[in-house]
Amino acid sequence: MKHKFWETQPVGQFKDLGNSSLPEGPIELPTPLSEVKQEPYNLPSLYEWTTCDMGSDEICNEVYILLTNNYVEDDDNMFRFNYSKEFLQWALRSPGHFGSWHVGVRVKASKKLVAFISGIPVNMRVRDQVLKMAEINFLCVHKKLRSKRLAPVMIKEVTRRIHLENIWQAAFTAGVLLPTPITTAQYWHRTLNPKKLIDVGFSRLSERMTMSRAIKLYKLPNSTTTPGFRKMELRDVPAVTKLLKNYLSRFVVAPEFDDSEVEHWLLPRENVVDSYLVESPVTHEITDLCSFYTLPSSILHSQEYSTLKAAYSFYYVATSTPLLQLMNDALIIAKQKDFDVFNALDVMENESFLKELKFGQGDGQLYYYFYNYRLQNALKPSELGLVLL
Ligand SMILES: CCCCCCCCCCCCCC(=O)CSCCNC(=O)CCNC(=O)[C@H](O)C(C)(C)COP(=O)(O)OP(=O)(O)OC[C@H]1O[C@@H](n2cnc3c(N)ncnc32)[C@H](O)[C@@H]1OP(=O)(O)O
Ligand SMILES: COc1cccc(CC(=N)NC(=O)c2cccnc2OC2CCNCC2)c1
């Protein structure tokens, strides 16, 4: 059995690919809450479960340190995601979050945090069905405890705690191929600081491209071009909620955000998330939105630099401004804020601007998954209106 754990889970199995007799929808039915395992799964005797209160600065710092040293690296082990503490609090304490879904593992003797997994609730629309799902993220096992089958136990424990809240589906992304992706997204990067990206080995100069030509190629205007383009403010939340709900309805899969979720996910937070909108100078109507989140990466082998400042395309809506122009203004803002690179996936309508705005294709894929929900066929990335952190 190739996937000893995943072949036991209610997920689409590779052997079922092409089997059109299997219906779209939940794979397993909910179990009565009384039948959900009441006590935590067993851990190896040296370790104990802990629930990480992300509202505690001390505990949030422990999670931050664990991820800073042990979370996702690129395929060449040159960079490692370095989510900030403020970002983690934002990502995990969203409206309706459950503290019990922030699951950690400590060494009994030293109390050192050595593993983590998290979930947050989301209302996910799949075609015409809206389901409560958990979004799973930040699964991390300390480098010294790898390949001991700890991850399946983490996954089962967070699943158990989510089941106790009567939620039976989940969504997550991963850079590894598992049974079975609902879509495979490609990642793309738009150079903002060519000199630094080349110095740290993120980008390479092609033989015909000199450094000065690269600097010229990626140069951007100093100010945005769209009339009425401004930072999002609290007073804009109701209009943005309406705009976003309507726009996301065009995708096969997309979250449904209410006002409190739009406020949480899109109201600008320094060094965490930036959102800009277009207010028509004439009608004062909000017609467009773009946003990106801040996710730096540690640079693992460079004397010159320690951090790569990266912006990641988040949600947007373009109803009056051409998406190309809206995203070009997002690039201009990111450059103004001293980001080195602007990253995006080929989900949503991103394909329409990636090449023209001089994004280069990255060398990896990001797979999207559902847990306990089958789609008859994988989606095209452009059918997905979901961006995970
Ligand atoms: C209804 C609610 C349901 C909620 C739950 C939904 C499901 C949520 C699922 C989680 C979503 C997370 C999303 C997310 O956080 C975003 S993806 C980022 C995951 N984290 C990292 O890559 C950080 C660096 N790596 C590590 O910390 C470890 O390598 C991890 C912990 C990744 C694996 O630890 P390890 O020491 O290297 O490995 P073992 O313990 O020996 O375990 C090996 C088994 O783990 C399977 N594996 C490996 N990587 C995986 C991954 N990224 N997703 C799912 N499964 C993954 C692998 O296929 C194998 O199973 P198989 O034998 O069947 O193939
Ligand atoms: C540049 O530093 C890196 C540090 C670690 C990994 C990678 C490559 C990578 N895995 N990139 C992505 O997954 C990615 C590329 C473009 C847009 N979003 C992305 O991932 C997001 C969404 C999923 N969770 C991580 C952040 C790059």
C-alpha cells in the first residue's frame, strides 16, 4: 500500500479515479456525537497533547518558533516560510474559531513544543451546496521527529476535535501529491527587487539578461494608476462583502464570507494583509478590490540577507477596472512597501494577468484537497475561488 494512512481515510482514492458511479458529495456520513471518540488519540509515551491558546503571547511565540525552524521549505531547501506571530494570530483566530482546533504536542519532560496542526471553520460553497468545513493548516513536526508516523496521529486528533463540533468536511493544500487533489495549481512569481532575488538565488539571470536589463524589465511606476484606488477601511466592509460574495459565486468552489469574516480577512493589518479598493470618483460606489498577504521566508544560506519579503495574492474583484490594471496597481503598492517578490497561483482569474504582468512560472505545484467530500472530476484551477494562507 503506497499511502498507508491516506488509503484508510475518507478521501478520493487514486484507484477510484475515473469511476463515475461514485457520487459527488460526502464520502462518509456524520456519526452521532456520542459515538465520536471522546478521548485523545494515543501518542508515544514521551509526548503529550496540548491545546495552543494563540491568544497567549507566550504560546503563540512557541508556535512561531516551531514553524520558523521546522515549517515548509522550497524544493531546494534555500527558503523556509517565516509566518509572523501577528500573522498566525490573524490566521487562527478568525470569526467562529475553536481554540480546541489549535493542537500541539509537547515533550512531557521538557514541555518543549515539537508538533502542531490547526483548523479554522469556513462556510464553503461547492457548486450549489454550502457546507461547514474546517480549513487545515500549519501541520508541522519538528525536524528531529520526522518519519515516525506522527503526522497521521496529528491529523486524526484534529479530525476528532473537529468531529466533536459536528463538522465532517475539510479543505487543505499541500505541496506533496496525496490521494486525491481537487485541483493542481501552479505557482507564479513577479519579481519586484531583481538584484536581491538574484543575489539570494531565488531567480537566475538568463544568459541574455544582464542585471541592469533585469532592473529595467521589472521597473514599476512610483504611484498607482486607477482613479479612486485607495486602502480599504472599516466603513467599506458591507460593500466589499456584497462585491466579493457576488464575484466568488462564479467559481465552482469558493468560501462564503459574511461581514464579520470580510472584516477579519480583508481589513488591512500592517505586515499581515493589505487590501485596496476602487471607489468610483463620481458615484462613490465600490467597484473593485484587490488584496495580498505578507508571508516572509527565511533565507537559509546567505551571508548578505536573512529574509525574503514576499507578498501573496489573496482575494480580488474586478467589475469596472480591468483585472490587469487592478493587479498592476497591487504590484506598484507591493513595490512601494519594499516587497521583493509578489506570488500568485493560477487559481481564480489569475491566468488572465500572470504573463502580461511579467510573472514567471515557479517550479512547483500546490495541490488543493477536500477531506470527506468527493468531486467527480478534478477542477481546473480557474474554477477555484479559494486562496489558503
Ligand atoms: C473533518 C475534519 C478533517 C480534518 C483533517 C483533514 C486532513 C488534514 C491533512 C493535513 C493537511 C496539512 C496542510 C498544511 O498544513 C499545509 S502543507 C504543509 C505541511 N507541513 C510541512 O510541510 C512542514 C514541514 N514538514 C513537516 O513538518 C513534516 O514533514 C510533516 C508534518 C508534513 C509530515 O511528517 P513526517 O514526519 O514527514 O511524516 P510522518 O509523520 O512519518 O507521516 C507520513 C504520512 O504523512 C503524510 N503526509 C506528509 N506530508 C503531508 C501533508 N503536508 N499533508 C498531509 N499528509 C502528509 C504522508 O503522505 C504519510 O502518509 P501516507 O503513508 O498515507 O502517504
Ligand atoms: C520563497 O520561499 C518559499 C518557502 C517555502 C516554500 C516555497 C515554495 C512553495 N511551496 N510556495 C507555495 O506553496 C506558494 C506559491 C505561490 C502562492 N502560494 C503559495 O503557498 C501559499 C498557500 C499555501 N500555503 C503556503 C503559502 C517558497
